[in-house]
Amino acid sequence: MTLVPAYGRDYKSKKEVLSDYNAGKDFLVSDFFSPFDGKPANKNDLAGERRIFIRYKKLTQICIVPYKGE
């Protein structure tokens, strides 16, 4: 699943992305094949997802969120 920053936020580094993701901030689902495309989601909403990619730096970079299992 691919996410993009919500509410006009953008990030300059992977560290910033992961910090906000782990803090539970919202991101927008940007996945054409998902029924949640365009909807806000955060870490708690995506607990069962194994592959999460977050685009940042004006959507030119991709951060892969490490999966920690359940």
C-alpha cells in the first residue's frame, strides 16, 4: 500500500517520515487498487499491512516502512 503525506505536509528525510508515521499522524492512501484510495489512514489503521510505502520529498522519494509482525 502506498501513502502520501496528508494536510499539506511534506518531508525532507526518511527519518522525518518514520517519526510522524510512528507518532500516529495521518497519511492519505494513494493506491488505485485499494478501496480506501484517497482516504486518511495512520499506523493504527494499517496494523495488518505488510508492505507500506510512503512517498515524500514532493513525491520523488519512497520510504519503506519496516514490518514488525504481530
